[in-house]
Amino acid sequence: MIYIYDLLLNYQDSNRLVEFFEWDSADVLEHIKRIPLFVVPSVDIDHFCFSNIKVDSKFLESIKGKTLLYKRRKSIFYSCLFCDLNRVVAIEFSRNGEVLSKSCLLLDEEAEVIEIAKGIEEVSVAYKVLNSNYETSFLTRKEEFQRRYLLSEISSFTEDKDRDMFNYLYEEIFGKDDLSFDIKYQKLMEDMSSHFDFRYQKLFDIIRLSYSKK
């Protein structure tokens, strides 16, 4: 097994691959002492980066406990790097082989891994795609957070006491109209899900400000 040594990884959730230039000062970076590397076809890298996948138990067992951290006596149970000679992604798996988190690499470290990978034989990793309808997000990490926050907050505006706030937010986007609450709700949620832009960033600020005044 081929290992890569001395890397910084920023494992985030499985739904979005956070590029290195979006890393935040509040992120908890893992200083990797050693991690296995596998060279795979580009089609696999696309799935590993942008789909929800599950690897088989045999592959999972082959990487068990192989990723070590510089923290004393600490390891990541199931983790490895995948590379197609164009990009590198680090993935942490659960005990049943599903993706727990993913990380890009710093640009210079990714270049070094790709150089090493050029001398490694390509392998076939057994996996299945759990979600083939995954859509790549073109929002920044901050915008993704704001959208999830707004969707969660507005979905809770179901009581009569929330109607004034809901109508205020709705009119910030669409102006006044005579549509029913249910239609307005559906219209706002659908538009926010598919057309998140500066208008919704303003709504985010409004809601956060409303909490700060309580």
C-alpha cells in the first residue's frame, strides 16, 4: 500500500466538497501523519467528489486504521486519498462504507500527491452510487450555509404569530400580492432553493438581526 505523509486535511460533511480557498479560520484542520493513496479512473473521482457513494467491505477493511494523525495515539478509522492524476480528494468513511466527510488538499500538497501518483498503478475500487441525482452547487460555502439556515427558519413559520414576519420576508423578494399563505410559502421556498442570490443574503441578515434584538 502506498502512503502519503504530512498533510493538512479539512474534513467537512459529505454533501459538499469544500475547496481549499473556502477553508475558514474556525475549521478544525487535521494534521495527517500518514494516509493511504489510491489512483483511480477520472469517472470514479467525479463520483467520489460529487456523488454519495458506498464502498464495499473488502476495501473498507483494507484501509482500516491506516490513517494516522500527529496527535498521540490517534487515527482516523476509515480514510484514504483518491487521485486520478488531475485532482485529489480525501474521504472518511463510516463503518458501513458510506461517506462521512470529504476534504480537498492545499494546492501545493495536491500537486505533490499527483506527482507521486504518476508512478502508481491504477486500481479498481468497488463502490456503488447511492445518489446519482446529485447536483454540483455553484454557491460559496457561506451562501450554502445561509440558504440552509433560511430554509430551516422559514419552514418553521407555520404558526399565526409568524405570519407577519413571513409576509415581510416574502414581500422583500416578490412584493405585495393577494396569493394565499400556502402558495406564497411554496413560491418562496422553491425560488430560494433554485435561485439563491443577493436578495436572500439580505433576508438572512434580517432574520439574524431580529434575533439579536430579542
